[in-house]
Amino acid sequence: MPDKQKMIESSYEQAKVLYAKRGVDTDRVLDELAKIRVSINCWQGDDVRGFEGAEELTGGIQVTGSYPGAARNPEELRQDLEKALSLIPGKHKVNIHAMYAETKGVKVDRNELKPEHFQNWVDWAKRLGIGLDFNPTYFSHPLSDDGFTLSHQDPKIRRFWIEHGIACRRIGAYFGRELGIPCVTNIWVPDGYKDLPADRFAPRRRLMESLDQILAADIDPEHNIDAVESKLFGIGSESYVVGSNEFYLGYAVKNKITLCLDAGHFHPTEMISDKISAVLTYVDRLLLHVSRPVRWDSDHVVTFDDELQRIMEEIVRGKVADRVFIALDFFDGSINRIAAWAIGTRNTLKALLKAMLEPGEILKEYEAKGDFTSRLALMEELKAYPWPAVWDYYCLRHNVPVRDEWLAEVKVYEQEVLLKR
Ligand code: RNT
Ligand code: ZN
């Protein structure tokens, strides 16, 4: 359809002129945007089930909904991810968990996992030219059943989970080396109490010591980047979470590792967008779990809301894109799971693009002069600048569906593939 193409191109040319008047070079912005990899969470595709045959998702997180077509095995999950990636402009990363190991029917416990158990993922990522990120899985396992892992009072159970952490860092380094793109290995543990603890100190001390042992293993920081993720509460850990924000902020600063901020892991009115500049004053790098809490840590699909835009504005205005890893974390089983990936990832990229199109220097100048009227006026006018025309052109240039055209492709895939499962 050359007409459609012409329309998109001419809208882009008009947008380009408007942005140029504000000193923004849209062509350059699109080149910059193409360099940013978003880490897409594989666990949206199978409702966080993994390949170990686990019957239940534990750890205080929950997927609701029973939309047909969830991936049941590695082949289906990768096929679905590939479909989703074909609807998203740019080259990205896929984020996997230890429970997505492929052990050829042999039982390999989590403390014994090796790079070879992820060879299919690596070969697949190579073929697609994407990166991989990694997460040890500290839930949905008999040794996490009483709600404690790395901070467990039983040294044998702690040992098991320490070994798991070390195994995962090795696997992460393998991903980074093989793919030529560093792997972020993110530690999140569900440890905590439903009701008021008598001792809040001891589990935190144990968690610190366990993390120290995991990090003591000598693993090439060029290929593997260690991150720790905090949380406020979970289902069954409402009163106390061992790995709270203060705990991990202190840990990351002290040990010079990456801190992970999940958008759903704070009080409902507390926003991670405001934390980026604070945290990056003290840690080198930040991992974001871009998610959407609705009244609680519900992990809804990321929409184009205010907080998403603020997060991206912070990254762009602060010129810290090289210090922030953007990863997605949502799991909704009530809608088509490929659509969930497409919606969440496309929104993330749109918000990033919109932020990159901002004439940031002008805004900062107004601010420095104390002209807050102009600052607010321009910020508000920019919302109606033709950034969607730039987005459409970006999709066209990267050969992915423009606007809601991707939905028709998902519907065909649903008929031909998902509903036959
Ligand atoms: C849980 C954390 C964690 C998980 C994934 C599956 O509250 O957000 O990041 O969502 O590891
Ligand atoms: Zn998370």
C-alpha cells in the first residue's frame, strides 16, 4: 500500500519541521531510540509457570485469568515471543527465569543448573539478534514453601538458595559472553511474614550474609551484571518483607551493584519516577521493572499512563539511558498474552520516544531563570506535539505494523496457533 506509506512519510515530514523549530532533530532521535533495548519478560507468556511442572505459583505473586492459549512448553513460549517481537520495533532482550531451564526430562534441582540447560534459549537469542537477561527463581519450589529462602533460619535451606544464586550468576555470564550483550541477573526473594514479626533484624542479617556469599563467587562483571529487587509486601508477607527498599538500597550502595526498582513495589502513591535521580546519585546503574500496580502490586499490563511517561522523561532528561536497564514485569492471564507483550512494550517505547522528542534544554533554561509559567506552558503544549507521527514512521521504518494493525496479526495467530493448543 504505497498510499499508506506516503501518508506516514508526509506526516513525519511535517512533525519533523515542528520539532526542528524547537531544536529537536527527529532523525537523530530515531537513531538513538533504536539503540535502546527493552527487556521483555518471558513469564507473561505462560502465567509464570515455568518448565519444571510446578503446580502452583507461590512467593506471594499471582496471575488471574484463564484466557486460552498460554504457552505450555519451551517451543510454544519462544514461538509466541517471536510473534510478539515481530510486532515491536527495534532489537530487544528477553528476560527469563531459572525455572525456564530445559533439562531434557532429567530432574536438575535449581542449585545445579548450568548454562547447558539454557542452550536452546541462547541459540534462539543468537538467531534473533537479541540479548537475554536472567533471574534466579526463589519461588514455586518446595524449599521456599514456608516463605523464606536466602534469609531462612535453616542453614541448609539457605545454602541451597545461595548455590542457586551462584549458579544463576554463572549462567548470566554465559548469556552475556555468548550473545555479546551483558546479562542483568536480578535477585528477588519473597521472604517475609504475614503477621507481625518478633524479630525483624535476624532475617535481614541472614539475607545480607547470603547475598555476600552469592556475590563472592568470581564472575566476570563484563558479562554479568548483578541486581537486587526490593518489595513492600506480597500475598502472605503483608507485615514484613525482609528485602525492603531501604535494605537493598543500602546493600547496592555498599556493594556497588545494580538496584532494581519495580513500579509496583511501593506504596500506591509513591512513584519510582522520582526515585531514579535520587538512587543514581549513589549507585552506578539501575534496573527498572516497568509494571502497573492497580490498587496493589497487581502487575497489570503497562499502559501509556502518566507514570510511564514520567519514568522515561527522567531517563532522558537526566541523560542516564546508559545507566538504566529497562525491563518489563507484568503478567495478565485474562487477555491474549501476545497482545499483552505488544501493548506493554510498544507503550514503553512510545513513552521513551515522546520523552526523547522533548526540547529538554529549553525546559531546563526556563527553570533556571525561574520562569515556571513557561516551563509548565511548554510541558503542556508538548503533549499535543505530533509525536505519534514520529512513532508511526519509526514502526514503518522498522517493518512492524503501524498503529493498531498489529492487533489483526494477533487475532490471526490466535485462530491459527493459540486456539489449537
Ligand atoms: C515479584 C517481583 C519479581 C517477579 C518476577 C517474576 O514481586 O516483581 O520481579 O515479578 O521475577
Ligand atoms: Zn519485579
